[in-house]
Amino acid sequence: MKLAEQIVQQLVEAGVERIYGVVGDSLNPIVDAVRRTGGSAKGGIDWVHVRHEEAGAFAASAEAQLTGKLAVCAGSCGPGNLHLINGLYDANRSGAPVLAIASHIPSQYIGSEYFQETHPDRIFTECSVYSELVSTPQQCPAVVSSAIQFAVTSPGVSVVTLPGDLADSDVAVEARPFAVPAPSAVVPSDETVERMAQALNSAKKVAIFAGIGVAGAHDEVIALADTLKAPVGHSLRGKDQIQYDNPFDVGMTGLLGYGAAAEGLHDADVMLMLGTDFPYDQFLPDVTTIQVDTDPTVIGRRTGVDIPVHGDVKSTILKLLPELTVKSDRSFLDKTLAKHDKLMNKAVGAYTRKVEKMTPIHPEYAASILDQVAARDAVFTADTGMCNVWSARYINPLGTRRILGSYLHGSMANALPQAIGAQLAEPGRQVISMSGDGGLSMLMGELLTLAAYNLPVTVVVFNNSTLGMVKLEMLVDGLPDFGVDVPQANYAQIATAMGMQGIRVEKPKDLESAFTTALAHQGPSVVEVITDPNALSIPPEIKKDQVFGFATAMSRIVLNRGAGEAVSMARSNLRNIPRG
């Protein structure tokens, strides 16, 4: 048996069903070993040929996030494995259990500046929980086993650097059996729970801020909110875990936020942070703060924390609830809920009313129609930028949907490759990629991957011919938008040329039929929606310096490009500004 075959057998025993990558000479022994397994239908592993290794890493990450199981990607020596790095950064920051096989130049030439020589064992250290070079056949089984162990239990990215000549050598020692323990509860101490109870019982106004760490604890968080009469705001990653079936929901805070979450947090006496390491400290209030997290290293690094709690959300709440006094005063909760309802109806909902005949199409309206026609268990992937905003504000998780994005790394072009991984991992579910034209064009070759495998993914392209989020950032800084224009392209025609269904939508009345047709199609579809380039996401809290930035930028636009463009932009965004 060759070493490559042994590695692939270890992956089969770990439950791996596919490897995403691009073939290359140093990777050939691994690829051939995958071929010999006969594919997943025969209990082996499939090779998924993506067009760019970065896409392979994103796809593996999406698969891992959906299933919770190990997913694998691979790149050949030098440029091949370097292309993995952006997707692996995203996977590692998302806590996705991903193993990357980085093939290497022949072992005898390492250190000689050989053709395509890099040092993957060094390069990938920052974006992994484990990275190791296989130097001998005897070492290999232990390295692969450790890599799997680290990826699944940390969780995060493991990288195995494997010279091609070693992969083709004979097995030297047997691999150890694969063994990963089941996760266990993390329960805070009695003393910590007592401190939490004292602070919460004495507070008049409590607000809950929930993140991805509330996964698996939805009902417990709702019970806690009911006991404390506390509004529940959430981060973007926490949206599909806590927003559904939640009468205490007040939306999301942060740069992409909506609703009354920001105000509710700031008006509280005590903020209870549950499973979130929210990075934007400017949105966190200066109030008594209790932070609960399974990772003690993140507690207190974003804001001052009065009561640090090392525990998982579910176990902590179950231990805390018997110690709490049920509050009867709902005034703070009801005030925040009323504010949320007003904002949702008057601000966020503004673009979805009376726009059925307006062109270019308002992107918010397109997102709202997509939400209505998509399946109740659909998987959405959203590009970083404006598509993140539209998915956050208009896609309802329902408790059965999933919404994936590059939420911590913030990479462009993530949606399409993540959709590939999601569809292959969950073939029975509807998968929808909410792609910006900027993001799609960056890794557009992956449309060929959809076509090659005939994957029933619906790619909705929000085509505004601009990098909308960057444009917004320029304007709030008082700069006229420059360098953000994306050349006009007909993505529906491009899709058709690639052998898939392409639909171009220029009128709002055609949105529903286009989405319905695409979602019913048995293969890949691209629905290109021509949207208003001036429709931008207004932050949840408008500060004086932001208003000044917009005003300054607008005056420059008037001077440089004429009043007409400034007026058009104002009309597109005026109704979206939250009003008290």
C-alpha cells in the first residue's frame, strides 16, 4: 500500500465523503488514491474538481459548517496550495472542521529554492489550529491522525504538508484507529452562577445579546428572556440560531444592523452576552456586562466585563434559571419591542412597499420576494457586502433554514463556492447563493463547477455594477465614490453560454416568476437582478460624523459629476434612514 492510499483510508474512516481541489503533479498520488476508492457511492471519496483552490476551501468550510463533520480540500505544491489560504482563513475563523492537504515539492529539494517551492508548514500557521510537515513515511499516520483530531475537536483548520514523493512511497507503519470524543457540557461554578443571579435579579432592565454560541440553546434563551423580560438582540452569526420563534427579538446590531437591538442594549442596566465575541466595540454599551462563552480567552476582549462566565450557553442557563426571580415589569421590554416594530415597518420595510413598478429594482424588494418563495429549509449563502445586509434584514431563518457567509473574515466571492459545498453536503435541500456582481465576477469560474456537476444551485446575482459596501464606506468618510464601478456584464447570458439556465430580471413584477422558475429547475440557474446602484445600507445608528460624511461626499459629487447623480442617490436612500 502506498502512503497516499493510507491517508485516504484514514479520511474514509473519519467520515470524509469528498475532497475539493485542483489536480497537480505533486498531488497526483492522493488524487489516484481517491480514484481507487470508487467514490462516495461505494463507500469511498469523491474528487470535486473546482476551478480555483480558494473556492475549494470555501466549499469545504460550508460543508463542515452545515454538517459539523470533517471536510477536506487540497492543493498542489507552490501556487496550488497558496490559493487555498483565503478560504482557509475564513474556515478557521468560523470554527469549521476542515483538513487541507498541501502537497509539496520533492523532499530532497526542500530548502533549495526549487521550482514552485514554498513552505506551507510555515505559511498556514496563522490560519490553522494545526499545521505540520510530513518528513518520513513512519511519521505520516500520526500526523494525519493528529490533524483530524485537532480539526474536529478545536474546531478549526488543520493543514498537512505532504511532499509528492513521500505520498508515493510505501507505507511504513499502521495508522492508529480514529477516535474523537463526543463534546461535553461546560458548566460554570456555583459561585459564578450566584453572582449572575444577584446581578440579574437586582437589575430593572436586562438586555440579551446572542451570538453563534446560542446554537442548540434556542428554547433556553427564550425561557431566560421570558424570566427576565429582556429584549433579545443578536449578531449576524447568531441570526439563524435565535431570531425564529422569538417574541423577544429586537433585531441585529452592528454595521449591518436593523431594528431596536442597538438602542435596547444601550438602555439596559445589565447586558447579558451569550456566545458572542462581537468585534465592533463601538456598538457595545458601557453598562454592567455578563459574558458567557465556552472559550475563556475571548471574554472581555471587546468590552469591559463585570462577570466573566466560562460555560456553554445551554448548561449555563439551565443552572441559572432556578436562581432567578421572575420579573413582572415588562415596561422596558415592551418599549424596546415597540421601537423595533416601528423601525421594521417604517425604515427597513420602506423599500419593500410601493416599489413593485420602480426600476432599477430595489435590492431589498428582491430579497424580500426571494425570502417568500424559497423553501422553508433552504440554505442561503451571502456574499460579503450589501448581500450580507439584504440577507440579514430580509431572509427569515424559520428555525429550519441556514444562512452562511464570510462573517468573521469578511472575504468577497464567498457565496458561490460556499453554495457548492452546501449543495454537495445537503443534496436534498434548496441552496441559494446571494451573490453581488463584484463577488461573483471574482470567482466566476466556479459557475463552470456548477455546470460540470449539474448542481441545482440558484445563483441570484444582485447586479448594481458597483461595489456597494465600499461605496458606502467612502461616502461616510466624506469621500466621493471612486474606483468602485464594476463593468456592465450580462451574467444571465454568461450562464447560458456555460450550459446552465440564465434569467435576467429588469422589472420588479418579474422577480417572483424568475425565482420560482430557477428554484424548480433540476440543474444550476443564474438569476440576474438589475438593482439600483444608489441603494445603500444605512447603518442602524446615524451619527453626526456619518451625516457630515454623506453631506461632504454629496457636495463633491455635485461639483464633480453634477447634481443629478446626487439627487438620484438621495432619493434611493432617503426613505431608508431610521427615524425616531
